[in-house]
Amino acid sequence: MIDPRRLRILRAVADHRTVTAAASALYLTPSAVSQQLNALEQETGHVLLIRGGRGVRLTAAGEILLAHTHTVLAQLERAEAELAAYAGGTRGEVTVAAFATGIAEVVAPAIGILAEDHPGIRICVRDAEGDESLPLVLDGEADLAVAVEYRGAPGADDPRLARVPLHAEPFDAVLRAGHPLGVNDRIELAALADSDWIGPYPGNPCHDMVLLACELAGFQPRLVHSSDDFRAVVALAAAGAGVALVPRSALRGTELKGTVVRPVSGPAATRRVFAAVRRGAERHPLIRPVLSALSRSASGLAPAPA
């Protein structure tokens, strides 16, 4: 009989690519992880991992077992959800990991909705960049993520996660007041090809979105200034340090004095926001109302992506 606890360890190693990183995510020691993997190999009678100097990779047998692992763990999540529903589990805590504007625009209003409709559910919020929240859910450190699409993000068909689309929002061009292009109602990105640019650091999902939008417009932006804080980005644009593309929601409540904000013509960056839970957990009586509240709070924003 295969121990499902060892399957969780196998998936963590497959996700993190090293025993050390998987152990850190699971709050275990590397030796404990190695012992559990060795025991799993003995249970299955197959070598599941190839260990190398830069990490580990799954063998063909390991890949087969990993595919079944996704199904088994999702079914266990469903079993827990049904047992919780049977027990009338409408009181408890749900940890939500979300990026800053997602907290302000979606999560905070959802907490107000839950306080009215489900006062027994308490939300614990963790601030996490758009590409950090999904690993927190997969590792069991958060119950639910509010995340954004980014290059390399798990797709909608990922067997580990169930996703609910929330909303999509455009990026607007931010220029210094008095910029020659500021007289236009809309701005062609190609017209900014020779400008200095201000943008997030590589690794931030918005960095990839800005690069892609500029590539579609036929140029690679000259990123001179970098900050993950959009208030700093706007302040630099106001000082004439460069131009920027900023998600529309990040501009709400930001000091825009000294800037001109314009929508972009043609192909433009769009931030697509969704909620995600471990597959099977979407039926849990604590998770289901939170997903519903998030959808309600996002309904007044831009339309959800198809």
C-alpha cells in the first residue's frame, strides 16, 4: 500500500526540483524527505528519482506515479471537503495569499461580504507577489491564492489546481505632464520605442506583460529604472525619468500629480486575475463561500477573462 503522505513529498520534489527546497516547503529536514522517498521507492518497487549535482528529476516510473499522485491528492481534498460539509463545517479560518492590489481590489471587499453572509469564516491574508501565491497553495501554506497569469504559470488544465477567473484589467501608459504624446486620447506604444522606461524587476509577472506588449508593438523597451512598487514607478514618470505601463487598478489611490495617464492603442498588456485552490478543495464548505465572495467583489471590476 502506498502511503499518500509520501506522494505529497514526491509532488513537492517534482515542483521544487531539489530535495532541500522541497524539505523547506514541507517544513521537514532534507534527510527526512530522502528517507520518505526511499521508502516510497521500496513500496512501489521502482526507482522514482535520478539525483544529480543540480537537483533531482523523475524517472519514467516517477512520472507515471506523479500523474496518479495528482488524482489521488485531489480525491483526498474532495473527501475532506465532503466530510467537512457533512459535519456542517461553516466555521473556521481560510488563508488567502494575494498580491497587493489584489488584496485591495478583491480580497478586502470579499472579507466584508463574508462578514455579512458567513460570519463564522475568518480570512487570514498573506501578501505575496502574483507568482508567489500559487506555490504557497501547492505547498499547503495557503488555502487559496489570488494570482495573475504570467509566463510559466500553471495552466487552467493543471491537475494540481482548480481555478476561478475573477477579472482582467488593462495597463495604461504613464507619462510626465507636458509629454508631447500626452495630448492624444490614446497612445500607440510604438511611439514610445525610443523612450527610457520604468518597470518592475524581472520575475514580477508585470515585467513579462510589459515586455510582451512592447514586443507586439515592434520594439524592446529600454528599461532604465526598476521598481516593484507602482507608486515609485509613477513618481519616477512624473519626474521625467521615463515612461511606464501600469495596471489600471494600481493607479487608483496613487498620487498622479505631474503625470498624464492614457490608454494604449492596439495590442496592450492585460493583467488577468484568478483565484486558485488545490484541486478538490473547491468543494470545501469553508473554501466555496470564499470563492463566491471573491467572484462577487471582482464583478464590479473589468470583465473576467474567458
